[in-house]
Amino acid sequence: MNTPTTSIRRRASARLVCAGAFSLLAFCLSSGLTHAAGIQAVRVASGFTLPLYIGAAPGDNSRLFIAEQNGHVKIVNLPAGTVNPTPCLDISSEVAQNAGGGILGMTFDPNYATNGRFYISYTTAAGGVFGMGVSHIARFNVTADPAIADPASEVTVITADQPETEPNFDWIGFSPRRRDENNLYIA
């Protein structure tokens, strides 16, 4: 039987397990076990403003795309170890510049290599029926230059008026599961 007391005990047990897991993680980090496990961090680029997404297009091992909350998507050229001077995409005039807004997610079409399409999750600062902004999922295309996207190619996939500045559309991605790979998931 599921009583309120049973439900409270389950939540308390779950919190205890989480607290134990965090304690173990803190111990491992403080004792240097991450080094023993061979984990290392290597800086490949710097100079970003609030980067919230990093990823590579399917099949492209020479570039990383960095989505910054302020509305820029930049490309890191891995062989050269440099950041392209011109952003791949600049939608800074559209996105919110507040703490919870801006570009919040990015993903590549599974057929990006042939169609040059990628998707951005972003919010505006104002608008919508509540006047608190609008969450957007939009599709963009690269131009003939694969390092530059066309802001005018924006196609709205879905929008939602925000009753408050948060929650927003956030993480987006295509399913890696067989026979589900063309479905876009939105958190």
C-alpha cells in the first residue's frame, strides 16, 4: 500500500543515496583518484562568452561548434587550434541577454553532411502573450561556405510563450536509436 508515510520514506531514502553518491564523488575528486584513472583536461580554445553547448557535426572530426548564450555560434578549427574570427551564426539581436535566456541548446540534423541543417534552442527577452519572452526551436542552414550559416534561413519548428523568464526550451537532440534517428527531442 502506498501511504503518505511510505512516499516520504522513499523520498528520504532517495535523498540519502544521492547524498552518499555526491560524498563519494567529492572524495574521489579530492583524493586525486581522477588522475589515477587517467582523466585529463586539455584546453583546445578559449575566449568564449557563456558557452552552453559544444559539439561536432556528424562525421566532422576537424571542427567543434560552440553555442554561446549571447546568440553566437563559433567554430573551433581543431587542426589549427584556432577559433574562426567570424561566428558561424549570429542571432544576438533575437535572443534574450538575461540569465535564463539566449541560446540554450544546439544539435545537428542526422543528414547534416548533405543538407547543412542544424537546430538551435533559444529564448527571446520579450514578447509572447505574457510579455516574458518566447522559447524557440529553429532550424538553420549553412551557406556555400560551411563555416557560415545564413540567419535568414531560419525556419521555426516550435515556439512557446513563457509565463515567466523560466522554464525554457533547453537541450535538444536527435535520437541515436535505430528507426528513431530522425526524431528531434526537446527538453
